[in-house]
Amino acid sequence: MEFNLSEDHQMLADSLRRYLADNYDIETRNAAAFEAPYHSAETWSGLAELGVIGAFLPEDQGGFGGTAEDVSVIFEELGRALCAEPVLGALIGLRLLADAGRDELAAAVIEGRARVALAIQEPGIGCDLDPLSATARKDGDGWRLDGRKSAIYGGPGADHLLIVARIGAGGGQGGSQDGTLGLFLAETPALIDAAMVDGGGIADLAMEDLAAECLSEDAGAAIEDALDLGRIALCAEAVGAMARLIDMTVDYLKQRNQFGRPLASFQALQHRVVDMLVELEQARSITIRAVADYGSDNQARAVSMAKNLIGRAARHIAEEAIQLHGGIGMTWEYPGSHYAKRLVMIDHQLGDKNDHALRLIKLQPRKDAA
Amino acid sequence: MDLSFTKEEQAFRDEVRRFLRDNLPREIAAKVSAGKELEKDEILHWQEILNRKGWLATTWPAEHGGPGWTAVERHIFAEESARASAPRMPPFGLNMLGPVLIKFGSDDQKARILPRILDGSDWWCQGYSEPGAGSDLASLKTRAVRDGDHYVVNGQKTWTTLGQHANKIFCLVRTATEGKPQEGISFLLVDLDTPGVEMRPIRLIDGGHEVNEVFFTDARVPVENLVGKENQGWTIAKYLLTHERTNIAGVGFSARDLERYHQLAQELSRDGQPVADHPVYALRAAEIEADLEAMSITNLRMLAQARDGAAGGVESSLLKLKGTQIRQEIQDLYRSALGAQAAPDAEDLSENELTVPVDAARAAPVYFNNRKLSIFGGSNEIQRNIVAKELFRG
């Protein structure tokens, strides 16, 4: 039983924390996160140089890490600094590229020369991929895709787009669950770009006879695995952001005086901060469980427990932080408000707390927790 | 990061499981599982079995008759005992007075008292709280006035758990009224058959007799029953409170109770389907299970900190806070699952008149009884104060 980071992971965390502290303050962040292309090329190459992207793949696939713990160590630091760079898309995209044997493109992504984003999600999809309805059909040597994709994180400005579409959906209604999920690659199709409410880029894609290259005709299992790793990343990001936001809240309560005394001296406020801390510890613990169980029989269960718990905890901490800050917590200028927004909006990514509760319920019978 | 137990720890867990399987009397486990009160004899019977094995005083060092376990081994033992529905040993002699005597007692006190705790000759109860001193324990008023070779004790203690089984009580008493309230408190051992000591039952919300009040009227207590020095009682009390409390999160109890809920939810139906398939119940159970899974990791993280000597002091407060919330949530879920069938008082019905499984018949009283979890042992508000003090320091 050992919960401390290994020396290597501690070094990775420290160097990333230092890099972000030196180069990525909240003004830099907000300047990039809300204006097209919703990220900073400079920060992106800085992260690539640090080896952050390469840490998402194992050595035999051209990276220098690749474990769920590598991912969680990195994303906790990204969360602490409220990093809005398109790292999530790179993580999931890289895993799928490597899985499909596209080593050259993977290498380009690792070095920061190319950026990949991922079009899996469709409007109205939670975390169950069965209802995905975008279709792919063979056209000579290539493929043609039809349908609507949404929630393409980091889509704006990406060089390559990985697209999931259903192959061989035998003439049923849209949303039929037969056939397989194919993985396709397209070069910079026209996207419908937007900033996310909490910063960073997001895009939709309307596909009509879109020409694409097929990387895998049956990628369903690989996609589920990559998505679960993305969920772990989001959980770790939330843990980092929660820890930072609680620190900010404690500092603020110590500094702010009302009625001639610091807010920190009021028990009604103290107790609320303690409850936030309890939730943070729980969030950290369930993320540890998900990291430990990634790749095991219990992966889906542990990941969904984590995403469900963190969906609840993140909202609690975000709302309490805004409330405890009072008016200042409502302002765009105060960094804490952006942390709170991120914490609430994380639940909207890769299946929310209710989607994951449903996944847990469907995973019956329960596994023995011991 | 590594969540696994060592080979030795796993072997230890297997040994504990085997021991519980072979030695825990079935009828006792059944009563514990159904939330029924145990008779004194039943508790003492299990105590004797544990003592014979050398596994009774889990926190004592080996030289005084403890098993000499690590914090991790104590955790494993507590977890397995809870899962097997073993009776929870009353902590007053074993986990409270024992460690206090080992740290502060005279050689004579250790030799005289510790063996009698182990073999069940003495049943100790705790005289801390008073009608006017609950969370604010330092305001206690029970006086002990020196008179020759005796202290003369006058006052009242309350919330004395299982005092009806006890023959001894350890008390915090006021021996000085000057200075800070904390500085005039002493730790005194009293025979309950001393003239002037009277115990009366308090009936609790669930109708049960679990706690008592104890009255002292000119009770004469020999001075050799003072533990430590006069007016050192607060230090001793604090030591006792911060002394490592194994299983304060109650993860094992929660795991067992959630297991029982899942069984019950299969057996009971609601609107023509098993409660287990009721979407709202399924959602609630799934979220509680996630909370409990996180709690069990939080517990292990803090255990590892204690093992590495890195525990900062607020850990046990955090564990108590969330651990009791989860336990109470599960009790509520369990009671709710019974629907309208939770209402009849099982005491008035025989087993074949019940419309619910025997184990579930006392769900509502057990739920009410367990509201105590967030009140005793330092209420959850006191735990928040402790954490806040650390959080807002400086």
C-alpha cells in the first residue's frame, strides 16, 4: 500500500507545475481560451517540449509513459493551473492513433507538429455508444461519412480529425445498433467552431458525403478504453482544480474582513469549507481507485464511480466557493470564478454523473468491493 | 502508487477470515446482523474467544497482552470483524482505559487492572459527559475533594454507554476550581458498588436501554485510584481522544450494511418489481456505493499516513465526518426500502407474523439509533471545528 507519487511522477508533476506557474497565468489563459482558435500555439508547443503529450503513450508506441497514473499526474497539474489547452483530445486521439498503428502521425502529435481532435460524440449521447448514428459507407478505395458530430474538444484549429461512424448499419432507422463502430481520419474538414463556456475550443461537424480514410473497421472496444482514460483525466483535472479553488477560498476568507473580523472567524463559513475539503478527499480517493483499476475487469465500474462522484463533488465545491467569496466570486476578473465554471462544466464531458450512475446500474451484478 | 496489501497482510486477512469463520458463534452473528441488542453474556463469550486467541486488546503492546499489530493489521481485523457481523467489543476498557493506564498508570495500577480487563472480570464504563458538559467537556462540574486517603465525589455523569453491565467507571472529575477549567480536572477510577454511586437507565429514541446516568453522592474513592497526577486529567482525556482510533470511518460496518441492503432490495418488491430495479433506489444505491468506495480508499490513505508517521491530526476528524454520513445514508436507504412495512414495531410480532425478512424488521429503530453516530465521540460539528482550526491557522 503506497499512495505517494514515485520519484519520476513527482518530477513530472513538479516540472509541469513550474512550467505552468511561470508561463500560464490566468490572464494568459483567458486571453487564449476565449478567442479563436481558443488555445495558445506557444503554450501547446511548450507542453509538447516538456513531454506532456508523449507521456500519454507507452514506449513501445513511441511515447514515454502511457499508464493511467501518468495521465492522472499530468491532468491534476493541468487542473490546478486551469489549463484550457486541448490536451483531452490529444490524449484520446493519440491512444486511438497508436491503437490503429498510425505511428508517424502519433509521433507528429507527440512532438507538437500536428494536432488531432476527436469526433465521437453526437447530440443526445451520454456515455453509451450504442445509439451513435453517423454512418460510413465504402466508396471505391475510400469511405464516405454522413451524420452530425458534436462535442469535438479542441476541434478548432486541429490538423486532423478522428471520426467515429457506424459501418454496416443494415438499413434500419437512424440509431440502429447493429454494425460496428469504425474509426476514420479526415484532414481538417470545415467545423462549426465555438468557445466553451469555461474556455477552450469545441466544435460540431455536419458530415455529408465526407471523404475519410478508415483506420479501423471495428474500433468499439478501443474507443471505450480511450474514453475511460479520458474520464480518468477529467477526474484528475477536477481534483487539481478543486484543491486550488479550496486554497483560494481559504485565503480569501482569511483576508476579507466584515463586521470588524476576518470572515475565516465565522463558524458558519468554516464548516462549509471543511465539507468542501471532505469532498475533495473523496474525489481524490475515487480517482485513485479508477487509476488503479484501469485495464482491469473493474475498469468500467471504477471509472463510472469516479465520474459520478466527481460530478457531484465538483458542483458542490464550485457553488460553495462562489457563495463563500460573495460578490467577488461572481466577477469575470476573479480567477476563482473560472475555476468554478470549469468544475461545473467538467460534468458535461464524456458522460455526466447521471449517465455514469446509469452505467453503474447496468453493470450489475456488483463486484465484491473487498 | 499501489493499492494492494503486502503478501503478509493478505495472509493475515485470510487468517482472520478463517478464525472468524471457525470461531464466531452463528447465533451471535445473526443477532448483530439483525441489529438486535446482545446480552452481556454473549459479548463476554466472544471476548473470551478473542482473549484466548490473543486478539482482544488490539491496540495494546505485546508486553501487556496485546497482539502487537501494525495499524494496517488492526484495520484488516476491524474490517473483517465487521463484515462477519462479529460483536463490536465495548471500547471502554480495551481501547480507552487500557491505553491510558499503559501510558499514565502506575505499575501497581497496570498490574492490578489490565489483566482484569482482558479476562472480563471488570467491565468498565466511561464517566465523561455531564448534563451541562457535552461537547464543552472542560466545563464539567463533578467534584472530587481530597479527604485523607480518599476523594469525596459529588455530581452527575450521563450518556454512560452499557453502564448497566459495568462494575467500574473511569471519570473525569474536578479537583480544582482556580485557573483555566482544563487545568482543574483529574482522571479517577471508581467502583460502581461504592456507597453513594447510583446508576439509572436512560431510554433512547429507539426504545432501547443503551445508555445511563450515574449519580455520585459523597462517594468515597481511595486516592490510589487516581490515574496520573492530580489535575492532569485533561491531558489524559486529550491523549485518549487523539489516540489512534481504528475503524473510526466504520467502512466495514457500512460495507456490511450496504450488502444487507442489496439482499433486501432483491427480496422486497415495490410496484410489482424488486426494489433493486426501482430506478430511484438503484440510483441512490449506486451513488452511495461510489461514496463508500471512495471512503475505503480515503481510509487506506490515512492509514498509510499513520503508518508512515505523517498523519497531521485532522485525518481522524475527516474520516469520522464522512464515514458517519455514509453509514447514516445507508441506514436511511435500508429503512426506506421497506416502504410501508417499516412501520410495525417488530417487538410486538413473532417471526412468522412478520411481512419482511427477520433481519430487516428492526430497520427503523436501528436507523433512529444510528443518528447517534454523528453526535457521539465528538459531534460532527466538533470534528469540523477541529479541521477548521488547522485549515485557518495563521
